[in-house]
Amino acid sequence: MLSRSGTELVMVVGAGCHRSANALQALQADPELQRRLQQVHLVLVTAPNAPIDTHLISEWNGVNPSMAIHAPYSAAQWEGIA
């Protein structure tokens, strides 16, 4: 479901990436940031060529079900992401 404006914000995260860890920590700690990002339909994904860290995904998704991290099934799912 896209936001009213049709905007979708895709955030690529990965285990072992300090920038991803910092961004996820900031997102989790700031309810106002969460609200604003949900308005533009935040989509958290892991890169399709990166090893899937199921611990990162399951831990985050368990605590943040409304902002779940998705693992792409195939590279075709990345066609819309530059």
C-alpha cells in the first residue's frame, strides 16, 4: 500500500553495516520519525546479493512488526529500485 502521494521510501539495511545499525537504532528510538516514515510507506529490505542475516531480520521484525525488514526473493523484485 503506497502513501496518498504514491511515495514509497526504500531503505536497504544489512547486518554488519554500521550505518544500517545506526539508522535502525535511530528509527526504533524515535516515534515521530517512525510516524513520518510510515506516512511515506517505508519499506526496509536487505540487498539481494548480500548474505541474509536471519537473526537481524527476525529480531527486528519481532519488535517492529509495522516496519518489517523484507528479504527479496529474487533480483526481479529490485527492478523498480535504482
